[in-house]
Amino acid sequence: MLEVPLWLWGAFAATVVVSLVVDLLAHRTAHVIGFKEAAAWSGLWVSLALIFGAVIFLVLGATAGTEYTTAWLLEKSLSVDNLFVFAVIFAYFKVPRAYQHRVLFFGVIGALVFRGIFLSLGVAIVSRFTAVLFAFAAVLFYSTYKLLKDEEDSFDPDKSFAVRMLRKLIPVRDEYAGAKFFIKEAGKRVATPLLAVVAAIEAADLIFAVDSVPAVLAVSDDAFIVYTSNAFAILGLRALYFLLADLLDRFHYLNKGLAIILAFIGVKLILQASHKLISTGIPEIPSPLSLAVITTVLAGAVALSLRRPATAAGSEQAPSSPDASAGLPEPDGGARTERHQQPDDPSRPSS
């Protein structure tokens, strides 16, 4: 485990808190996030992540810096699937585009909390039971199989555990009330559909943590490295969603690239566990090589997608959603989601 100075933990916490406050103040008035605004914010989040990585290089050394960068890039690439799920959820609940950033803001806060819990548990388990790495590798290989075979995990936002629990705890009205999560009706406090959307976003993140947590633990088993890299990747997720709103359907080879990355990380986990449990003569995959592989595969998947458009590759181009409030075209077959028919009445969310 790294000996991380207390001031570095404090610097990380201060950066996250200040960034969230600035983001909240900058978007206190609900509005549609355009491409230029999303590009500016995305550039800011990426810059913060890379600057923090440079600090890690200087303070904790090259190995820690490489592990952080690799883990951040890995989580960033895996988060692309989240964007497709966001599209399904927003379309399902007919969320107006002006309110989508507010939903994702609170979704990010929840993700930071839950990822912190899961990663802490993962680090604790791996440090005591190294053999669990074989189980983590099996999870990643299974995810690889599903991505290569285009087998989808259906995600019905309204039937997710979080949304069902919310409806049991408090009444949820059918109509939106601006950007409000709660209003009073007949003297009683009720939730708006916007709160149900936040619950669905959180439920989706828990599902994707099944892949993300084992993958990042293959890069490092240090709590500081795995959490800070995840946090900076999650912070930039909202801007990435709005930035790629009209482009995701073009990257039809990206899921194949993610499958290759997950398989590679699975092999890394097996070698890592075998090195510790079976023989030190079994080689481990060094972090610089992992970073090089992830970067090369991602770049190759994007380049191949642009060079061979979906129609030329033999697959049908994903149609754009007719409802502008959805924010993204319907996800293609590579995403781990299930398409949902949107309701005819645009003023009422599905229930």
C-alpha cells in the first residue's frame, strides 16, 4: 500500500468539492447543454484528472502515476456504456433536456459515494483473499463474452429496485414540476418523476460497478489510486454525455474494443493472482503495458468506426430518437441495454 500524505487526500477532496460547487453554480439555471458548453466542461474535467495524475507522479512516483492514469482511462472507457443507459432512462421518463444535467449531477454524487464503498470493500477483500482475483477475472470474461456476442442485459428503468423502493416510500406524481424533486399536493409531500430518474441512474451505476470495480482492482489494489481515478472519471461523465450526444451511434466498434480491454484485464488478474499464489516465476503484466494496450485498443476502435461507418460495416445505422428531450439516439445492439417504446403522451412519463 502507498504511503499517501494526508495533504494529498485533502487536496483530492477539496478539488472534488470545489469542482462540484462550481459546476452546480454554473448550472443553477436549467438550460439545454450545447456541444460547445459540453466540450468546454469535458476539457476542464480531463485537465483536472491529468493535472492530479501529474501530482501523483511527482509525489508518489512513476509507478503510482502510471497506475492512476491507467485506471482513470480504463474507467473512462467503460463508462461509455453508461451513456447509452442514460439515453434509455431519459427517453423512458421523457426528461426534458434542460433538466438532464440536474439529474446527472445528483447521480454523480451518489456514484461517488457508492463507488467509494464498493472499492473500499474490494481493496479490503483482495488484500486478505488474493484468490478472489480469479472470480473477478471470471466476471470480466463473462462480460467480454456478452459484448462480443451482443448479448444484452435488459434494463427497465421503471422496474429497477431503486425506483420500486422509491414508489413504496413516497408517492410519485406523473407530471414534472420544473426542476423540482418534491412538491406539495393537497397538503402532502410527493415526489416528481425527476427523483425517480435519479433513482434509476443510481441503479444503473450499481449494475455497471460489477464490471468497473474488478477491472480497476486489476490495475491497482491501493485505495487512493483506485478511488481517485474512479472519481475523476465519474466527474467528467456528465460532460461526456452531452458532448457525445449525437456521435455515439458512429462508434459502433467501441464495444468490441471494450470487450478486448476487459479480456486483457481478465488475463492480467489471473497472472497477478497466479504470481502471488502459485509461483513468483509467473510474470505479471506491468502498468505501462496495460496503459499502452488500453490506449491503443480505444484509439483503434474509434478510428475503425470512423473509417468504416455502420452502414458500410454491414450494420444498420442507429436511428435518432424523434423526441428531442431524449438527448441521444436510441442505443444500438452493442450497448448493454434494452430499447423501450416511448409513450405517446410527451407530457407524462411511463410508469
